[in-house]
Amino acid sequence: MSTVIGAAIFILIFTLAVSAMMVWTQSFVNYVESAREEAAFQIEKNMEELMLTFINSSGKLAVIVRNPTPQTIIVTQVWSNHSVQTGEWVVPAKSRVSINTALDYAGMTFSKVVTSRGNVFSGVQTIGGGEEGGELTEEEIIEAGRWFVQWYNLSARRVFDTKLGESYWESLSITFAWGAAAIDPIFGPYTQVGFNATTRVVALGSKMYINYYVNEEVRVIVRELGIDSGWNTGTGYIEAEVSPGGIYTITILYSRWTGIPYLTLNFGNVDFTKLLTGG
């Protein structure tokens, strides 16, 4: 009888041990699978990259989204100032998608988009719309090989009001000085004017240099690097780490409210994309 009882106890202990081992093994398999999925997710998340242009489309915010990566990216949120619109906008690999929102255009504030993988990409809203209040295309905003300049009357300091016209600059080094006194006409009958100048440059090395000298106020934005100098007066200097051969979008804002208008702006270690890429 004792032999039977001993064998039964052994079988019970063995069964419990095997069951515990199977439970532990399954838990370990589940952990490894979860870790693998999390690692794959993080790799996909780190691969995400979006190039954004935020524009004024008839008073509403529109976003031109370019996806230079080999994977599909889904945008789930668009923010304008403190307002958000949710949705599901699919941006296929190596493609461009336009997102028209119901959000009010806030004007020269940072906007952002959030992807389904949790990445946040931001940029500055671009001033103005196209002809007759229509939407600017990306080609109008970023003119290859030169600056695309949009002129505005200022209704208040730094407030770009009525669009006065458009022009181009053919040199990366910008220098101008207008009028001998504050009362001299600057742009037709307007004496309080500003502009939004945008171009795309290619980096010639691992660093980009920007310096400026201005009497009134100037603001320098490098979209892909998240650089925004804010409004500055006097002398300023920016040194940024870049990728050699990388393409960067630069926006210069100038506000002339009082005083003699002049600006000197120089760039180092970059060139217009057209001069090197032919585009």
C-alpha cells in the first residue's frame, strides 16, 4: 500500500512540476514575442520622417506632407496652436499628400502632426495664400535656386496684413537698405512692411552658418532642424549641425515698423539646391 501511495505522490509532484514548467515556458515565449514586437515597433517608429509645409488655405490650415521613407506613415492628429483635428491620413512611402483641415490658420505659430506610431513632427505656419486668396503650392513656397519673397503691409508690429506682391532674390547673401528716414516710402505708399522669404539649400559640410545684421526685427527658421531664432534686432549668429548633402528649408521673416530699413544676411557652407542638384 505504501508503494502505491508513494508512486501516486511522485506522479502528482511530477505532473505539477511539468505543468509549472509549461506555464513558465509559455510565459517566456509570450515575453520574447512581446519584446520582439516592441523592438520591431521601435525600429519602425525611429524610421519615420516627415517633411511638412503648413500653409494658409482660405483662412484654414492646410498641410503638405512629404514622406521620404520606404514605409507607409499614418497621420492621426494635426495641431494648429492649441486646436487639434483627429483623423487618419495615409502617407504612402516616397510620396506627398495634402491634408486640408477645418482648423483656423493661426499665423506664424508652430504647428505639428502626430503619427500612429506616436512620433511628433512640427513646423512653422507659412504666411499667406496664393493668388486671390487661394492655396499656395509647395513649388510656389519653395523656389529652387532662389528666394521666393512675399511682401506684406504691417497692420501692427510683426503682424503681416495685406499682401503687396512677390519677388525673388538670386543670391544667398541678402543685403538691402532703403530710404534715408522713417517717412520715406518703402513699398509704394507703404512705410511699414515686412516679407516672408523662403528657399531650399543643400549643406556642403557638417555645419551650417547663418549671420545677420538688422535695424528692425528679423526671424530665421530652418524647418528640418527645428530652428527658430525668434524675433531679433541687431546682430545674430546661428551655427547648426547638418548632414553633408542634406536639403534644408530656410525661411526669413523681416518686420520693418520704425526706423531706417536695412538687413544684411549671410550663409556659410550651404548653396542653393539648383546649383548642385540641377533641380
